[in-house]
Amino acid sequence: MNLPARIIEAILFGGRWLLAPIYLAMLGLLGMLVAYFISELVHTLPSLAAMTENDLIVLTLSLIDLSLSANLVILVILSGYENFVSQVHFTENDTRPKWMGDIDFSGLKLKLLGSITVIGAVHLLRSFLEIGNEPNRDLFWQIIIVVVFALLSLLLAVSDRLSSGHE
């Protein structure tokens, strides 16, 4: 192989490191989710005794929604970095999450769509609990969006299974 081709390939291969700042910035997003989660708890605690059961369930669903979003961000950061930038190396004393190294790009897409579907379903459940405040048109579109993401997840899983040669 000639020298110009090797130089171009080295530059292109090294270009994957341009993704690293994106993953680092996503840590800031994770920090914002954690801060908002804590803020919601602190804001709600003084009025906890006056809350109705429905209000408590809506709060719980909101916090679960934030938790799922935070899990999704960390999943994208770690698996994206490991799949597209560089393998993550731990010391002997560190604990590596079981899923790390097992999620390829296809698995990441499936987990992403699955997480979005669950987040949408939690949001839809919260809307049903606050049904008096939600226009029917909004509920209809929320249902459509959850169903579409669920179908996309199913289709992607089936296509991945077929393309990998599993029966």
C-alpha cells in the first residue's frame, strides 16, 4: 500500500476520537438528569403529606421516567464509546457492568428503541392518570407513538435475528 493511502487511513481511523467529546458532554447531560431528579424530590417532600395517591403515583412515574432516561444516557455513553472509539480497560479492583462489551451497534439500537418505548409508555401511563388535564388528541398521539416505537423495536429485533442466521 502506498504512503498517501496509509496516511489517509490513519487520519480516518483516528477521526473516531472526535466522538469522545460528545460522550464527555453526555456526562454533563447525565449530571443534569440527576440534579433534576434530586430537585423534584426536594421540591416535593414538604408537600408529601398533602399529596393524593394519584399525585404520588404521578410523581413516582416522573421519577421512573428520569431514571430510565439516565440509564439510557449511560448505556449510550459506555457502549457507544466502546463500539466506536476505544475499548474500555478497567483495573483489577473495578467492577465492569455485565453488559459492557456484549452490546454491539445492533444491540445498542435495540436497547435504545426499547428504552424509548418504555419511557413513552411511562409517560402515557402518567397522562392517563392525569386524564382530566390531557386533551384526547394528545392521548391519541401518545398511544400512536408508543405503538410505533414498539413495532419498530420488534421489526428491528426480527431483522437482526434473521440477518445473524438464527432460526
